[in-house]
Amino acid sequence: MENLERKWWKEAVVYQIYPRSFMDSDGDGIGDLNGILSKLDYLKELGVDVVWLSPVYQSPNDDNGYDISDYQAIMQEFGTMEDFDRMLKGMHERGIRLVMDLVVNHTSDEHPWFIESRSSKDNPYRDYYFWREGKNGKEPNNWGSCFSGSAWEYDKTTDMYYLHLFSKKQPDLNWDNPAVRRDIFSMMNWWCEKGIDGFRMDVISMISKEPGLPDGKLYPGASYAFSGCVNGPHVHEYLQEMNREVLSRYDLMTVGECSGVTIEEAKKYARADGKELNMVFQFEHMGLDDGKYGKWTDRRTDLQSFRQVMSKWQTELEGLAWNSLFLGNHDQPRSVSRFGNDAPAFREACAKMLATCLHMMQGTPYVYQGEELGMTNCPFDSLDEIRDIESINAFHELTSSGAVSPEDMMRFIGLRGRDNARTPMQWDDSKNAGFTSGTPWIKVNPNYKEINAAAERKDPDSVFCYYQKLIALRKREAVMVYGSYELQEPDSESLYVYTRTLEPDRLLVICSFSETETDYEIPAEFSGAEILIGNGKRTSAAGLIRLQPYEALVLKRKMN
Ligand code: GLC
């Protein structure tokens, strides 16, 4: 089958670095490239093959680097281009590849293209962005920004509005303009010539807008509508062009961040014939705990829906497109707090169980910095401690309209806010978790004395050592990468069980999502089979077994 074609990026484990919070080398409280360089041996020890680096380009940091003012320069706080080159060399010397974040749905409003564009109606860069006249003294349409409020900002220089699907400092680029595409492709080629190994493409499913920018459906009580700008009419055409002009010329790994992607669309973005991208991030499992106000809720994902959604993506892409596997990133709360249980009695077992459940699936697994330590959500005490523009804007919007009380909103931010993932990496139990000698730009999670890399590297039973084993296993067991997935026990209330098969090997993956013990009958074919990995003390598994809270167990047998 097509998807069984062996590729390095299918066999790889990717580690995401959020540079601002990874390691600070110069004491300014902000992580930097030399900080990353100093921790490459740590990544090597963990065993990851690829680093996805969140944006390090020049940026006024309205959205922590996702608002870029120069694609070919390094953000001052992070270092210089020479530091970048050294870091890249250091990665390559250790056999680690580097995937850069490509943020090209929008630029910063401080990017020279936008400065030109806003200066006059007949400027050659005018059509690099979306400029529209107001309608009856109001915005050109009813679209809302993903960061609250209208998606349009009035600009008095030319008495017109510009479109920004994110913050007003992130104007959307007009991909329908061939000059925009040409400039982006040439910038991408420049990075490829430097020797980088791929791109993670920020909100790439949003680059093609519906012609005429029509109003969206307005729900009762809402001030603005969803723009509907996902999987637009020309997105596949533009990505195929990008593939021809850039991607196909190098040996790259590409992953598109595709919010709103359906299975049908994913099959096009990540088509096995390689004409667009290698894989996409889909977000269906990330929306299962959403409520009336989107992510601002205390709902939790239930096992049934999680299992159903994950299984759907596993089986329906098989042979047609490749999955990306993730439970956390810099936009999501900590996976162990969200999908599991971060109470001290369960945290370690649970972090290992979630890792097993994910890494044993078909697709390329992503580890978000600190996830390999079982880092948890952070107890934020007040809005002053929050740095994220999305949370801050949502707090003001939902509390000022009276929709949500300030207390509830702080609680929701504590559960779902992006800053949970952005607190400094916990390196050791010294001041500021060893992240900086200065004042960290964001609160350090107070649990760093117990949860940190130095302690876990020494402890063979730690979450870190478990990740190390999982990652090493992937190098040995082709069935983990290429085996086909089949859900078992679809109705279990507490277990997620599935098999993977790549002849002659067959795996049985058993994950308990329960905080109590659960009995389970090992299927006859796996009775007494080899234990490949598990988070318990078990040395054999046959017949009826009693699973511990959050136990994970993987059995392997030969089919002949
Ligand atoms: C993506 C990024 C997120 C950013 C947004 C706008 O979703 O992951 O961090 O805020 O795009 O660039």
C-alpha cells in the first residue's frame, strides 16, 4: 500500500521547541538560540529525530513571534543569524533535523510589505493584503478575529479597513496575488538553501479566502461570525504550486496546521503522492472539550468521543494520507492535565499512559517541550500573570459582556489557556527551574522542585526515561510506524485498546483511562505474549488481569 512507502519523516519523532520558554543563555529572562544549543545533548539523549522550532524570526511579539516583521532575520532577544547557523550545525552533528515554523497566512503590521501597503491606495504592495471600504460606517463584513473582536481594523491613512483573522498586528496576506506567492516561495527557498529540513506551516488551511469575502452565519447573541476561512477555494492549488516551486526541490518534512480540516480535506493536503504536504495537524480531538464559548469552559473530553475521533483518523487516512500525532503544543494546555490526571498520585502513570496511547498509533508523533517530563498546567492566580493575547482578549470580551464571571474566566484560562504550555521548561530544582538567571518573562510553574529534567534523567522510572524507551522502540519496531490500526473493545468505559499489524508482527495496546483498577481479559492470541513496554511492574500478562489506574501495556506477538 502507498502509505507503507518508507520515509524518514514517518519513522521520526518530532520535538517541538517554544524558544521563548526553552532555555535562556544570557539572563534576560527570555529563552534563546544559544540556550537551545546548550540543550542539544539533552534532545539527543531523549532520542528525538526532528525539532520543530516555533518562530524565531524578527517580530514585535504581539503573538510571541507568530507576527513576523522580517522572515530572513532572527529576533533580537533570541540571538543572531550566526547563532542560528551554529544551532543548526549542532543539530545536524547530532543527527537531528530542523523544521522551521512558516507563518505566511499573515505578517506583522510592522513588516515592510504592510508598511508599504498601508501607505497609499496605489502603492505596489497594496494588494499584498486585503483592503476594503467600510459598509454603512462599519466593518466590511461580520467576520470575527480568532483573538476576539472584529477581523477588520480601520486605518485612517487611506480611510479603509484591512483584514486580520488574528490580532490587528497580524494582517492577512492576499495569496490570490501571484507576487505574494512568489515572494513567499523565494523566502522559503532561501531557508532551504541554508540547510533546514522542513516546515511546519502555521494556519495554512486559512490562506485562501472565499471570493467576495461574504458575511458568515451570525449566531444569536454573538457580535461577530466565524469567517469560514478554512480549506478555501484555492488552497490546494497554492500548495501544489508551493510544492513545485520549493518543497519538491529538497528532502523536506512538511506539516500543515489545518484547523477545521475534515478527513476528506486531509486526504488532499497530505496526499500520499507527495504533491502537497507530508502530513497535517487536525484538531478534531482538540475540540472535544469545547463548550458554549469555545475553549473557555471546564468541560472535559470523555474517553468514548476521544477514542472514536482518534480511531476515525487512524482508519480513514490509512494508505491515503499520513497522520500527525499530538496531544499538546504551544497553543494547548498540558496534555496530562487535560486528558489525564495531574494529581501527584496519578501524574506519572498518566503521562506515560497517554504517551503510549499516542506513540503506538499510526502517524508521526510530536512531543511538546516538557511533555516528556509530565509537566502540568500552571496555577495562574490572576490576569496579571497571563501573557497570552488570546486569553487576555477573551477575558475582557467575555467578562465585560457579562457572559462569564471573572472568577470563572480565570478558572477556564487555568484549564485551557495557552500559557499553561508556555511556562519555562523545568530543567532542575534551582531558582527559576534552571531556565534563567534573570527574571523569567512568564511565571515558572511552582511544581518545578518535584518535576524537572535533572531529577528525571537520574530516575529509571521517570516519565523522561519512559519517553526515551518509547522513542527507542520506534527505531526497532517497524510495526509501530507502519502497522495498520484496528480498534478493539469499542464500548469499554475505561480502556482504550487497539491492535497494530504489520506481518509477521502484531501489537496489542491497552491503555486504562481510569483512576481505579480495571479487569481485562487478555485475548487468547496475546496470552503470554512479550511485553514490549508498560508503565507498571508487570512481567507477564495472560488471562484475566487487573490493570492499575492509568496502566498502559503493549504486547507483541509473531503471527506465525
Ligand atoms: C497558529 C499558532 C498560534 C498563533 C496563530 C496565529 O495557530 O500555532 O500560536 O497564535 O497561528 O499565527
